[in-house]
Amino acid sequence: MSVLTMYEMNRKARYDMLDSQLSEHNFNPMNDVLFKFVFGKPERKQITMDFLNAVVSEDLGHPICDIVFAPTELIPDRYDEKLSRLDVACTLDKGEQVDIEVQVINQKNMQRRTLCYWARMYLMSLPPGGDYKDVKPCIMVNLLRFNILPQEEAHSLWSVYNKQTDDRLNKDLVLHFLEIPKFVKMPVSHMTKMERWLAFFANKLNAEEKGELIMSDAAIHDAMKAAREFMQNTAERRAYINREMAIIDYNTNTREAFEKGEEKGIKKGEKRLGTLIQYLMDEHKLDDARRAVQDEAFRNELYNKYGI
């Protein structure tokens, strides 16, 4: 047996810890490896349809009765352009194109990233030699484990409107954002279909509440069943754990960077900034901490909020 480096030993210990904690009742439903397994397979399209009906059907104006999964690779126009890979892409029975994206790390580019993905899908919906009337509406559904938008509600819809009259240009550009941290826990019996899915992704219910959620919603029951199947597959389970470790490593490195910034601020006499950063880190508000470092007005607002 080869001798492991200290880093490899630490990594193995972390892997074993995550592996031991992973069970059918304790998993991250927003892990993109698991998400694609549950929501991106033709044999489980009823789960995906149920989720999409909860999110987009009201704005569509009709229920979704069928979907066909589409390739997730968007081929670049030029050889030197970056290849984009969608999480779950599908075509609805009425022809609309949908991309579901899961993001657990805020890389400060989500608003533009979602527009780039939408633009490429929209252009690809125009068949060679076709007319503009042949272009299909394209819908982005963004599942986020962080907050980036101003409204308090977990779900928001964005499209193109006239600023003066609120008239809508069309339904060709539709962006749905589900900011999971904004979900407010409530009794399962009071939840709408949308809220049940938000509860599933937020993963804040206790064992009894999860049982009630599963019993009250057939699609979520099937999603949990698929998750159990996923965890029994060694290769899939390994990919899930490696993805979770990558997220932990990113967050750890980010925290270390903030701590260095805190030390630097203190050396420069910015003791208030150091105190503020500590408050935000203790509350796991990484996005606010990043913004506070760069945005003086926002920083002063937080100073007042925390009484610093």
C-alpha cells in the first residue's frame, strides 16, 4: 500500500465522513450529480414534468402534458469558444424549450450566465433556412442555493416588459429564479405544489415532516425513491460525494480569503470591517460579506444594522 500524503489522508477522512452521513433521509437534493439523475432521465420524466408544471405552467397558460429531453451540450459557434453544458434541457409538448440549471455556489455571474444560456437556446431553436416565426420560446429555470435578487419571495419570474405600461413584449424570454434560502418553512398541509417542491430542495424538514411531504405528493415520493436508487449505485454515490467535497473546498477557500481580508482591514485600522465580516461569516452570509468588502454604501448599511 502506498503511503498517503497528509492532504490525501485528510481528503480520505472527509470522504469517509460524508459517505457515512449520506442516507435516504440525509442528502443534498441540489447536488447537481444527484439532480441530473433524478430529473434528467426519460424514465423519470413524470417527476420533471410535475416540477415544471409547478414552476412554469401558470405563466405558460397551459399545463405541460409531455416533455422530450434534449442534448445538454451547446456546441459553440467557433472552435475557440467555450462549450456550454446545461444541467437538464427538454422540449415541452407545445414546442417551448426549457433549461433547468442548479447552482449551489454564487460566482457572481448568474444574471448574465442565464441570459447567455437562454440566447444560445433561442438561436438554436431556429431551424436552418427557417423564418423568425419558427423560433421557439425558451424558458430558463434557475435553482439557486443562494440569494441574488431583491424580492423577498423564493420564486420570481423575469421577462421583457414596457417600463411605462407594463405591457409584455412576448413570452419568448422567460427566466424563473428559485432562491431556495428564501423558502419559509410552514406546515406541509398548508403548502402549495410549488412550496412542496421548494421544501424538497430546501431540505429543512424533520423526519416526520419529510414523511408527510412524501405521503402528500406522489412526484416527490418518486423523487425520493430515485434518490435512494442513486445512493445504492457505487459510481453515482462517489460522484455525489466528490461534488460535495468540491463545494466544501470552495467555501473553505472563500472563508480563508475573507479572514485574510479581515486581518488586512484590521491592520489598516478598519476594525469595524473585521467585526462585520465575522458577523456575516458566523451567519453564513458569504454573498453579503463579499459585497460588503467592495461596496461602501452597503457596508455602511450593514454597520448600522449590526450596530457596529
